[in-house]
Amino acid sequence: MSSHQGIEGLPNSGGGKIIAVHLNYPSRAAQRGRTPEHPSYFLKPWSSVSGTGGTIERPAGAELLAFEGEIAIIIGTAARRVRVEDAWQHVSGVTAANDFGLYDFRSADKGSNLRSKGGDGYTPLGPSVIPAEQIDPAALRVRTWVNGVVVQDDTSDTLLFPFAQLIADLSQLATLEPGDVILTGTPAGSSVVVPGDVVEVEVDAPTAPGTPTSGRLVTTVVEGTEPFGGFGAKPAVDDHQRIEAWGDAAAAGLPSDKLRDRDGLGDRVAEPLDPVVAEQLASVTTATLSAKLRARGYTEVFIEGVHASRPGTRMVGVARTLRFVAYRPDLFAERGNGFNAQKRIFDTVEAGEVIVIEARGERGTGTVGDVLALRAQQRGAAGVVTDGGIRDAEQVAAFDLPTFSQGPHPSVLGRRHVPWETDVAITCGGATVLPGDVIVGDGDGVIAIPRALAAEVAAEAVVQEAEDAWIAEQVRGGAAVDGLFPLNAEWRARYESEQGR
């Protein structure tokens, strides 16, 4: 959206300047690892302005949409070559801003930020303007919430470059006109958001009479559906951009030991399953597969206690893994918000992969709900397995995506779990699952097959089920099971004869 409907007190009806400061909070500078000597700026188009209650689109094919809660100052009277001590007189008020950006286009922008930060709706402002005369510019607070959790909280008395300095500096070269907006930088805590997330920003003056506030600036992230054409740069990210967008490598989910090439991070966890093997596995039961594994000494391959959300479900795929640790408030504050490990795996799962979740057998909260399950389905995932609970169970059961769990539970994740890490060895339902293991599920449950054994076990299971089908046919014809099941020498000779062996 490109209107500023609902922004009370913003005098410019369109066409003004939006000037954004790169780095201005010490907390953000420390996060970036550099402290500028002087302020630097970039422009955003007025068409990027939107109001509260709107949506922002993460375009189809993009990965790294990041929020930046900021204090926006609004110019009330023209300023040209003004002194620092006179600069605040040219401000009509302040409000909340969210300087959204797509890190997927930073390399294409080559420093301009036009594509990464200039999209429709990428500069929400409002909802109300606090008059400048009511506040001390060094006593403002900016806070940001993602899905109701505070992720940014800082004050204007910490700025590297106070508001008056910014105005004086900019006015040396360009006239600041009534209605122009200056975005004054974001503190630490900026990170990635995904479709379904709700971001809120508020600016207030806690020590001023009446505690004036901008009110909550609310923006909901939605998924774009229109792909980019072949006549311009496409979204592209690398390790550096992921770290910049997330705030640090750990938040970006960059493991130190094993990385994934689909993200441009290194060696792939596992290659896709051979189609022939996948077809064989889909044609046999977990009961037969578990028998073949037991014959090789693998007895702890069954993911205990899970069952399909929908009767008749069959599932075959390659494991992606997600580990939850037990809830602790400080850990949830650190790892549970923003684009956490849970959201990352659902947003990056590939066709043919099964998300396997270690929830420590704790079914007293949901570990996946309808939005994330729908995202996995849209990305072509082969299924989801959790030894915890599922929220929105009826909706999830109605999806085409195979899901296996301990059962439904309405509680949100933070009641019992902290999303911790992805693509590591986990224990789900008593079975060890490694990234790349082959996961098979049916009415009897779910098993994890070591990748190196998948092809030979699948082939043997196909042969075994053909034999079992022949045995069942004999039983239907009235034969006794003694000597027939399993086949003794006489019955086996008959079986092989009928098979033309």
C-alpha cells in the first residue's frame, strides 16, 4: 500500500522526501561491528509510505524481509543551512516508523537501497504525530514488538547523532521542506520476519507530561504471489546478507559444523531421495521395513507415540530436523522470537523433505500449527513428524501435507518449548534421527531409516511384500499358516515355482 491514510498530523500529502540514517544507535553499531564518524543517509520514495493496520508483502522468491523500528521526525518549516542549536525549531513532530527492507536486493542496489527498501508499504508511519513542542528530543523511546514480544527498546539519549545534528547536516546541501520525514536509525534487535508475523512500533515520551505517544504502528507481513520477471535482478542472498538481516550468525541459523548448499552455505545435508527408492518405499509398509531393519540389528528406529492426523496417510521423504529445548524465559526471549529456528525450517524446507521435530515427547503444547503446516505444504514438503502436539489440529488434518504427532493441543509454543536449532541429530519419539535419514510413515506409525541402508532395505521390503501377498492369497484359499507363514522349504519351492524362478 502506498497511502498514508490514518497518519494524524502528517502535513505532506505526497511527494516529499524520506531521508533515512544508516547507523545511529550505539547498540546497532556494535551489532554491525562499525561506528561511523559522521551520519550517512539514503532516500526512500514517498510511494513506500503506509499507515497503521496495513500489510507488507514479502515478494515471491524473497527470504530476508527485515523490520527496523525507528523514530521519525517530521519537518514543519523549511530548513536550509540551519545551525544545530536552531534545528529543532524546524520540526513539527515525531512519530513511529518501520524502515522495512529486503536484504535479497542489497547486492542489486549497490548501495542505493531503492529496491531493498523502496517497495510499496515499506515505510509505515504513525498512527499519530507527537507535537515537537510537547517533548524533549533527547527523551524519546522507541519500542518494537513482533507477535506481541518486545524485540527493540532504546531511547534517543543514546544516539550517535542527535536529531538537531541530522537536520543541520542535511540542510547544508538540500532544503528540508515541510512534510519531509527523517528516519533516525534503528537500535539493536532488528531481524527477519516472515508471512503471518505482526510487527508493531511505538514512539513515546515517558517523562513528558501526559506521556504522549504515537500509538502502535501495526503491520502484518503477507506472502507475495507474483514472481519477478526476467527483465531485472532476482532476489539473491548469501551468508553475509543473512547475518546482516538476522543480526548475527547464530540468529541466522548458520551452523558451524554442517551447512546447506541450498542456502549457499556449504555442503548439502543430504541429496534428494532416488525416485526409484522413494517409489519402492511408498509401496511397502513400515511393518515390513522395520522387520528388515531389525534383521540388521536396528531395533530403535520406530518413532514411538505418533500417529497420523488423517487416516490412510502415507509419507516418504528425507529428514530435516528441528530441536526444541525445555522452556526457560531468558532462552525464549533470546531464541523464541522473530524468524526463529522453527520458522526457518518451515520456510526453507524443500520438496521431498520431512520436518522431524524433537519435542522431548512433551505433548502439552503445539509444536506446529496451521500457518506453518500450510507453508510446508506450499513448499512441497513430504510431511511433518513431531513427538509433541499439533495446534489447529482439524485444519492441519485437512491439508494434503502428511502430519504425525502425539495428538492435538491448543497451547502456543512458549508454554513448554524454546525453538533451538535445525539440521542436527535429534531424538524424536525415542529414535535417533539424523538430517538426511529416510522417513517413512503409514497407519502403523513412523520409522527412520539410515540413509545408507535405504536402497537395500526398500528393495528387500518389496520382495518381502510380494511374498506376503502370495501367502495371504493361500490363506484366503483355505491353507493353514503352519509351514506357510513363514515359508518352509516345501511352500517356498511352490512359491518360487509360481514366480517362474
